Amino acid sequence: MTTRTYLFALVDGGGTVPPELRIVRRLVERGHHVTVIAEASMIPDVAATGADHLPWTTAPNRASRLPEDAYYRDWECRNPFELFRMLLDHQFIGPAPGYARDTVAAIDTVQPDLVVCSFFAVGAMVAAQARGVRFDVPFPNTYLLPVDGMPPACLGLMPAHGPLTRLRDRIVRRVTLRQWNKGVARLNALRETYGLPPVAEFFDQVHLARRHLVLTSREFDFPAQMPEHVRYVGAVLDDPDWATTTWTPPAGDEPLVLVALSSTFQDQTACLQRVIDALAELPVRGVVTTGPALDPSTLTAPDNVTVVAAAPHSAILPHASAVITHGGHGTVVRALAAGTPILALPHGRDQPDNAIRVSARGAGITLSRKSSQRKIADATQRLLDDPTFTDAARRLGAVIVRDADSGELIAELEALEFGGART
């Protein structure tokens, strides 16, 4: 095996961090030299991988995952257009010059064979291209970019199946691309700074990658006509390092229900309390993990529900009969890999898409995050009573485990002699 040098330019996207850093750990374990540019909120997680760490200095450097350190408060958006402005100004285009400067400096120091850029780090992609270094973009979820056959992202839509739904997709795609393309002028100004020609559309920059590595199973995503540089390489099923604590099942024989909403703050406290109150009505043992963004003491739990900041889901899931989640990709694929049906309460981002893929395969139920305590209790009981949900979860989970164990992810990253940089 040829030893490579990799540079990862990562942005703290919450649930995207654990799979991205598990890639880093696997490359380090295989003897490669890996450096990670990451925010202060990620320092303990980066240290656990064994990779070298560089801080973002001119780019944003989030101190923690607490809501007061968020760059923007997407949970307060009143409409999609306001969200687009926030994303462009505070996540993608606004900080792009800083990401580019820091990544150029890191490339000049590290001299990597490949740069792996967070989807959010558009400036890092510009830097890699400017320095003539190939870059890959991991997608720790389903495929998010517009492609023929795939419903528009983040809306929880089923694929088009007739003239009306195909028209729906064309209209939604046109509207959303118009919003993204409002960032093209600033993106091209940055590209000009580094001597690069302009792009026509915002996502053209992302498509200049050598590979898009989709960290899920093709069978979990909806079928579509994918570009040649897209690779489905299987999910990363490891627990995040912050959750590798010891765990003992609560006493009793009642069905165990795992509750995990989000590792980042999405204003989920009220929803989580309704879930806990719903479990209080049922003959179950509830285990709630709040993650690093929410203090467990803010929640009130009955005797049959245990609330902790963190616990390894890999230890809990073999005991679980159902999972209640916001629909984050990491929690969803780990639940399915364990053959556990899911009640999804999407809060936003890519979560509606994950939820519709679960319910479309019969492996779970999707409700609004604003659902009442009674609806949540009824849906949970239905998952426990109807074995067809568990059967479907096991079928889909077997595919997810197969693909996760395939080795295709690392094989793609190591195969640098194939597939030159896109121009």
C-alpha cells in the first residue's frame, strides 16, 4: 500500500462530524498522514483520531456546539428564503474567503495528495483547485445536489411518478437553484482572486471535485441518474467519540425505546419533553440521549425514562425495540443496521428526506415535530405492536451493514491514481 498525505478541511455540521472523523481515523490506522483543519468545537474529536490538527484562523472557528456559539439560528427562520440568505451569508459564501486562505496555507505546509472538503467549506474547494490539488467531498447523508430522478432535497418528498409530480420537481428545483445562485457573483469574485475562471452556477464548484462520496447505501437513497463522479460508499456506523461512555440497560423486561433527537441545538427541547411525556404513558423503558448541545437537567423524566447526555447507541440498539429520532442520517442508519424501526420527528435540514426514505420502505413512521404527546405515544405503540415495521427495518438494515463493511469508502480515497481533477 502506498502511504498518502491527506488534508481534511472540515466544518462543524453536527451530525456530519462523526462520520467524517471516522474516515480520518481509518486513514490514520492504515498508516496514512492526515491533517485536519477544524473548529475549536471539534478539537477533542480530532485528537481521538490520531490525526494532526490545524485551527481555522481567518475562517469561522466555533468554540462549542452550544446554541450561543452558533453562526446562525436556522431554527428561528420564518420562511425558506430567509434560510437561504442565512446559509449563503454565514455558512457557504460569507466565510468562503477565510476558508480559502486557511486551506491554501495548510496545503502549502502539508503538501497533500488529496484534500477532503466538507460540503460547507466551499472556500476550501476553491483553494484546492487553485493549488492544483484534487479534492473530494463527502456527503454524510443522502445525495443532496439536484439530479434527474431525485426529488428536491430537504423537503421530505417522494420521487416523481407522473406529470404533476415531475412538474413539481422542475418548479421547486428552479426556485431553489435561483436562491443558491444568488451566491455565484461572490463565489466568482473569490475564484478570480485565485486565478480561476468563473462558474455558471453555485453547485458547479462542488461538481469540480474528483469524487462525491455518499456515505449511505444506494438502496437507502432514492434511485436517480447520478453524475459519473458520485460514489455510494456505505454508511459509517461507529459511535461518535463523545458518546463512547459505558452504559447499562435499565432494569425491567418492558420494551426499550431509544430517543435521540440531535447532537446540535435545533430548538428541540419542547419536542423532546413531549416524547418523554408520551413514553410515560406506555409500558416501556425509555432511554434518552440529549447530545452535547442540550443539558439533560432541562428535561423532566418519569420513573420509566432515563435521560443522559451521552451513551453509545451501538450498545443500546441491540436492546431496543424502537427508536424515536429527529431523523438525522447517523441515528437513522445505525437504528436500521440494528434492525430497529423508527419514529421520525424531522426538525429540518436533511431530516425530512431521511424520514421519507424510512417510511417509504415500511421501516418506520413519520410525524410532525409539533405532534401531540398522544400522537407520539400512539405511533410508538404501533411500532412495538406491528412486526412488519421491524421486518422492514431488518431487511434494509442488512443492506446498510453490507455496504458499511464493503471497504469501498477507503478504497475510493486511496485510489488516487484513478480519476484526475475535474476542470
